[in-house]
Amino acid sequence: MTSTFTDLRTGTVGEAMTPGVLTCLPVTPLRDVARMMARHRVHAIVVFGTDDKLRPWGVVSDLDLVGAIGTSANAGSVAASPV
């Protein structure tokens, strides 16, 4: 979707957003998180904790991935938390 100034002035969040929420666990390798972002054309993935309460634990952004290049980090170690 290409936005113009007119689209931003008159459009709604619902028209611009990606529906649904993409999630992963803290132990998810960043390579897999990057693939999810690319496949679904999003810039962030919500990280859920491993307990049974299904609460968001953090968020991994594309900038978090850039900062982790060359490391062996996983989603849990680079996620911005708490959410």
C-alpha cells in the first residue's frame, strides 16, 4: 500500500493497519522472527511469555534485529519489555 498525503489526512487506522497480531516465544531464534516480519511485511512481533497466562511479555522490532546482528541472541533477549 502506497500512502500519499491525502490518504494520511483522510484515511483511518483500520485502513492502514495489518490485521491480527503476530507472536513468538522468548526462545524463538531471531532468524525466524526476521522471516516472519518479512513474510507478513510488519516491523514488530509480540513476544509472549512461557507461562500459561498468555500475557504479552515484550516486543521485537526490526531495529532490535539490526542491533542484534552478529550475536546469538533470541527473541527474549532483545525484546523491549515490559509491554
